[in-house]
Amino acid sequence: MAKIVVDAMSGDNGSPIVVEAIKDFKKQYPNVELVVCGKQEELESIKDLAEIIDARDVVPMDAGALQVLRMKGSSMMTAIRYAKENGCDAVVSCGSTGGFLSASTITFKMIPGIKRAALCTGFPTKIKGKKLTVLDCGANNENSAEELVQFALMGRCYAQAVYGIENPQTYLLCNGSEEEKGAPEVKEAHQILKENNFPGFMGNVEGRDVFEGQVDVLVCGGFAGNVFLKTCEGVAKWMGSMVKDAFKRSLWAKLGYIHVRKGMKDMSETMDYKTIGGAMLLGINGIAVKAHGNADAYNFFHALRVANQLSEMQIVEKIKKGLEDEGH
């Protein structure tokens, strides 16, 4: 039975969405233990569903690692520290990304053999229900070829654990599909993965082909991954806005929507990012799940679900075993 620690205060929408998410989560996962850190009076309605730890300070969304570490009475640091000291299975927050990830890394330490942690998340693809694993999404600004190879290993473990893909197809994000394309570290990582017969390694893929459905794990450096992530979010938001505007232009357009609304509903469900539940920091000696900063209750529910799933699938142990098998 998993035990998950929750930072209830640090997101844009505060504790109300966390409270609502926990109520829904406990209905589906009654046996999972929850420890919730935040202002006690705001968590009164879930005192029968979770252990409450009073934590008065709230970490600002723009807080960095040092500021978070100094805020020992904050809900975020209380949650991270409690999870570490009590051997809990996971910690979940929708607070400051940099602060949460840095504090989690310092507290839990790295898995022996892992050179850099990577922020890993899922993306929808054109195939309804099929998700794509992407890492690193921004935990690092620069990465070496060896680190990219380790990201491939961790991404493979994540795709197997979370999405149940037995043999994930792994690609390197590149400016061309040819083997000789890419930045120096990408070309070197390609050679290492190819020469070592990395399971499921398929070579390079361009950004425009990523969402076709054949890519299970997309490996990239943190800088490129973060640009990729935010560009995709921006394009999706822009396209959604354009579609809405198109159907509002005239009475005929509104009538036309009646005939295509089922297709629009299917498209919306296919592109729904909220079920992904945020991102996990892979490579540390624990499970730290970062939900979206502006998460609503539905999104935070899925962050809790992913944390529980990662715990059940023993993702940290799988990464350690993968390293041993690779001779690290």
C-alpha cells in the first residue's frame, strides 16, 4: 500500500483544488495513505481521509532552490522532508518547478550511477489513448551524450511502468532523421545507443513527426526539451482558440458545429493533457511528481494517480536494475 505526501498550498489555485482532488482520489484508491501538508484550517474537510500536517508558509511560484530550502516551515519543504524522513513512496506538488525539483534532488539524492536527473512527462499523440514519454523537459540546460543515453534508459522504464508498453520505441529529437544529423552530443548519443543495441532504439526523429504515434520515448537535452514542450503548449492553445473563433463567426458556422461536434469532442479527448498528471523527476532516489502550476482538481487527481502508479510499478528500482544491466 502506497503512502503519498502532498504539498497542498504551493499551486496557483491554492488548497481548494487539492482538497477536491483528494476526495475524488480516495473514492477510487481508498487503500492509499495520504499525508497532506498545508494550513490546517483549509484542510479540515479531509481530516478523515488523510493525515494533516500544519505548514503555514507558502512557497512563491518564482522561488528558486535556495529560497525553498530556507523555507523550512513551508508546505513544500515540509512535504519533501516528511517523505524522505518517513520512507514514504512519493511526494506531489504543483508549486515552483525549479524550487520543487532542486529541493527534491538535494533531499532524496541521486540514484547511484545517474549523472543528471531528467524531468519526464507524457504527451498526447494523434492516436487516441496513446501517450508519448518525453525527457528531459527542462531539468537541465546542457547535457552530454552519456546523459542522453541514461535518459533513454529512464524513459524506457517510465513508458513501461506508466503506459504498459512492453518494448517502447525510443527516438532522439533531432533536426533530421539521418544518422549524421544533430548537435555533437546527439550524434554521439546516437552512436552509443546504436552500438550497444539499446532495446527499441529507432534513431532520430524530427519534431514534426513526433506525434504520429510511432514514438514511445522521445529523448532530448533539457534546453531543447523545454523549448519543445512550451512550443507545443503554445501551438495547441493557439489552434484551440482559432477553432473556437471559427465556429463563432456566423450563424451558419454555429449550425455547422452541430454536425462536427462529435469529431471535435473526440479531438479534444485525444489532445487532453490533464490526464497526464504533470511530470516526474527521474533519476533521484524517490518519486517526486510535479503537477501543473495552474492545476485544477481533475489535473491534480491524475498527478496523485501517476504517483501511486509509479510507486506500484517500483519505477526507482526498475531504473536501478536497468543501470545494473547496462553495467553502470
